[in-house]
Amino acid sequence: MRWRYSDRDLARVFNKRRLPLAIHHVRAAGADVRYVEVRSGEPGEPDKPNILFIHGAPSSLKVWAGYLTDPALAKVANLYALDRPGYGHSEFGHADTSLLHQAQVCESIMRRHPGRWIVFGSSYGGPIASVVTARNVDKVKALLLTSPAIAPGHEKTYDISYMIMKPAFGWMFPVIFKVASAEKLSHYNQLCSIEALYPQITQPVTYIHGGQDGLIYPVNATYAKAVFSNAHLKMITLPHRPHFFTFTEQGLITRELVALLDYARPPRSRLEEARREEAADSSRTGERLPFRPLPPQK
């Protein structure tokens, strides 16, 4: 299995779908990082919100291809995805086990593209996305988490991870598994080190998890309810879904992602703000309704 796209692979995928793509190789927070940018729209169109996708482990930005090539999503937001340090074409093979530093890498990318952001983190990318959100309350308007590994000690660690990290055996395994194992075996301490940041999140958070997740245990959801104490938390449970539903339930997740974009659009009038509040009122509907902005006045 190929775990990453080359620049040429990326260009071929996006050219086939006739979507605009920019590939960036930059120095971000001291790391050499590759990320992609998908922007579409007509000249003179108001600035759209930005979405940052943060992948899990082992992985690369390749896993986001289904979202990045969705023309409907690209129409309403500018899309960004990075190869996290150690993966893809971001210092491949050199593990960065610091969740805080990886969040700083993401922040460095975001500073290059001013605007309002939605951050989307999956699995191991969940706590990184959470740190970015906590540290950038004014810039990040909402957070989407799917199967996030945020509760210290409540995730599966395979015995083989310990073997992979031993020099006598590590040479037998692909480099990407060494990076993932290094992250996994340091994850407990790293999660403990960022726990104090979670209550700083005051933005809307949509948390989606699978009831049959055997990798990131469902107790993470209970933990999230406790630590996201100051956030506007929406919890969605998919009772019969395992860990990797992020890529099998793209339609459902895209709808939730688009709903969060409402929070990144500045209201143009008091009436529009009132409609935003009405859309966010779940007391009568059981779920937040889609926000429909008013057409511009002629």
C-alpha cells in the first residue's frame, strides 16, 4: 500500500477533476513541511472560510483526497491539508512526538493564509487540532473531531509497536510504522501535557465517534464531555461504526463540516445574526439547522 502522494500524483488527481491546486513546501516552526491548498471561486467573490485537515497515524494528506476533491466543499471553503512531520513529504521518517510542536507547525501554515478557520482533526490528529483551536480562539471559529485520541490511556497499543522501536527488529518494518510507533508510545505523556488547554476552547465543537471503535475507545467521548467544559459541544455517536468511518461516511461528515462553516461567516446584519442564533437553537429541533445567509441587497 502506498501511504503518500508525490507532487506529481497530486497534480494528476486534481487535474483530472479540474480543481485548482497549489502545493507548498515550506519551513514551518522549524520543520520542513508540505501542504496543499485548494481554492476556487470567481473574481470578486467574498473571502471564504478556510478548513485545515489534520490526519492521524500512520497516514498522510493522501487520506483527505476524497474531501479535497469534493467540488461542492471547495465551492464554500478554501481547503488546506498537510503532511504532518514524519509523514508524506514532511521530513518523512523523522518522528515528531510533541503534540504542541505539531500544533505550532499547523499555526505557522495558518498564518500564511489570513482568514477565519475551521480545524478538522481525525484520530491522532484530534488532539493536535484541539490544541490549535485552544491557542487561537480569535482565528479558529469551530472544531470538528472524528474518532479523536484525546483521553490519556484510552486507546489501543499493539504489542508490535514495542518491537518496532527496538533496533534489533525495527529495520524489518516500513519507516512509516516506526514514526507511528514513536508517536503511539509517547502519546500518554503528551496527552497529559496538553490537558489544561482543553477548557480554553470556547468555540463550537462537533465530536463524532463510532460505538464499535476498537482503536480509540468510546470512553474518549465521555472524557470530551468533561474537558470541553466551556465549548459548545455537539456529540454524535455512530453506534455500529468502527474507527475508520471518517472515510466511509464522508457524506455525513461533510454535512457537519459545512454546518460549522456558518460560524466562520461574519454576519452582515442584525437580522442575519438573529437567523444564525435561531439556527443554533437545538431546543426545538433536536439538532442545529443549516444556516442560510440572506442574499445581498440590490
